[in-house]
Amino acid sequence: MDALLKLPADDQLTEAALARISELPKINFYRMAARVDAALIPLTDLIRAIVCDLEIEDRVREIITLRYAHVSHCAYMWHVHALMARNNGVTEKEIEAITADPTVTGLDNEGNLICQAVDDLYTHRNIQEETRQKLQARYSDQVLADLVMIVGLYALISIVIDGMGVPIEEDDPLASASKPV
């Protein structure tokens, strides 16, 4: 399928947008998001806040993100976050397990539970009772709020990626990164 939009050239972006994307990794998502100048700075600030300032461990954040990329069929997100997942200690076997359908059972208990929470949020837009009870027994309210914020962020991002048609980079600028900002 052809992309809705092409990546904008520098001369198609505002000075503010160019300044912001110059501070970020050189990935196509940020360049495409720069088309919506009024949203770029708040969006990238939100990404920084959720990716950098939450209590959830980076490894767990990447498991959440990969599961969301899988269930939402967002190839760009999967590609980028599989790289970062490896850089945060997620093994190839775990990455493969995250792709199980309909339920992830090939991770440890925590990973399986986290993936079930992602599945619940994707499918039902809330956490189902059995999953909720297990999450509340294991995590603080802050970590639970963080989990929902991560899924919500990547729901937004996956729609932007697939809706606009963000192409996967050929040079993998995040190949050695642990975070996308």
C-alpha cells in the first residue's frame, strides 16, 4: 500500500519543527510528525516524559511496546523497538515469544502478565478483572498508571505511523539506542 504522505523535506518544515527534530534521533517518525508543527513539540515532550521519567524498567517498557506493535500490526514500531528491546536486555527468544497469538505464554510470569495487560487494553480499552487482580497484587499504583500511559502513547504513535505511512529507515539510527529520544 502506498503511503498517505511522503517524508517532508527541510524546506517543507517550519524553523521550530526543524529545531526540534535536530535534537532528536534521526528517525522518520519524528520527521513525519513534524508535518503537524503545532503538535510536534508537545508530542515529543510527552514521549520523553513517558519513556524517560516513569517507574517501569526500560526492559519492561520495551516488552510492552513490542506487544503493542505486534497486536496493532505496526511494522515500523516493531522494527524500531525490536532494536531497542535487544539493547535493554530482551532476548531473541523473548522477542519471538511476544508474537504469540492469541496469548503470550512463553515469557516469565511478569512478561506474560504484562503482555496480557497490553492485550486487554488493545482489545477492550481497559484491563479485564482477572488481569487487574494479578497486576494489583504485583505492582504499585504508579507502575500500573505508567503501563497504561505507555500503551496509550504507543496507540497514538502507531496510528500516526501507519496512517501517514512512515517508512522504516534503511540505516537503523536507533540500532544502539536504549530509548527513542
